[in-house]
Amino acid sequence: MRFTSMSIRSVTLAAAMLAIGAAAHANLTIPTNALVANSVQAFSTEATDAFAAGGVNIAALGNATNPSEGSYSFPITSISIGSGLKIAGGQASGSALQLTRQAKGAGTVGVTIANFTINYNTKQVLADTTPLGGTTTKQAPLYNFNTATPLGIKYKFPLSITAHEVLDQLTLTPEMNATMKSALKLTAALAAALDSITTFGTLTQDILVAFRPKPVSAKAYVPAP
């Protein structure tokens, strides 16, 4: 297996930064698509129940996988380091979820959310959002979140570095609430069910400074026309 010198330098830099707790520059983006780094969304029971009641199906596309019912894993393709060695953001480029349902008189309707970004400054998850047959809105606000377990970095001799974080209380932004109602053509009853969801679950980030068997693509996911 071969890795570019750029990838190796990036991983070495990330390990060094996390290990020694100092950085020379702010606003530094580090590629992590060669590392064992994943973000997992576990939908809440109320969200999955509402999807089932509305006949909404969820498909993992691109780099995304569906390791268990109601849970979706997205490889973290890059992280952004801000001042004071704080992580300002993380991106899962190339991953997507497509939500579809059969609407009376309209056939298959739905929306694709892709290329997820966690913005720690605004406490929001962003995503490229595309209604079926519609136009993509780049990095639209998807969820607001609360930090349940702050990012914890562990270092073990000689060079084992891991990071773990849990974000909870995922709530739809007003923009995404409106998009889902429109794109999924929800009836008044189904729209009310969407509004009643208090949380869409959790996002858990786990990073291990070790190589994947094969780096994942960091190319942005683009829905089929």
C-alpha cells in the first residue's frame, strides 16, 4: 500500500499537534481521509418512528454506510484547527443520505443531504441539500446541536492518539424543516409529526491516528440529475 508524502506529512502533523498541544498556525485544514476517523449519526427513536409513519426511507450514498438500523456512518475527510489548537470544524465530504417517500399524486419525492460539515463556532451541522429534481443549496444549515461529550484526546506511548466526542440534541434548523416539508410533500399530519420531534439523535466522532486499509475519497458527493 502506498501513500503520498503529502498524506504522510499531514498525518504526522496532526499527530504531533494533538500530542504536544501546541500549534504554530490557526485556521489549518488537515486531511483525515486516510485515517480511521468516522462520524456516526444515530437517529432518535422518535425520529425513526416519525419516518416510518410517513413512509420515509433513508438510503446511505457515497462514502456513507448503514452499520445498524437507524445508524449511519460518515468518514471524516478533514478537520480544521483554529486558534489555541481548538478544532473549529470537521467535514465528511463524499457522504450522503437520501430521504424519499411515495407521495399521492406525485410519485417518488425526496431530498438528498450530502457533504456534511460540523461548525463548532455556530454549533451547527451543515450539508449540501438537493430536493429530487431540484437545485442544490450548498452547505445549508441542517441541525443545531449541543455538545454532550466535549472532544477528548488520549495519547498512549509510543504513538497511539485517539479522539472521541458526542453531540446530542440534534434539532432541525428552520431552513431544513421547511425544505423537508416541501421536498417530501408532507401532509399536514406528517408535517405536525416532523415538528413534534424534539431531537434527531446524536453524532459521535471517533478519530484514531492510524491508517485505513484504503483512504476514502474526499471528493464531494453530487446527486444524480
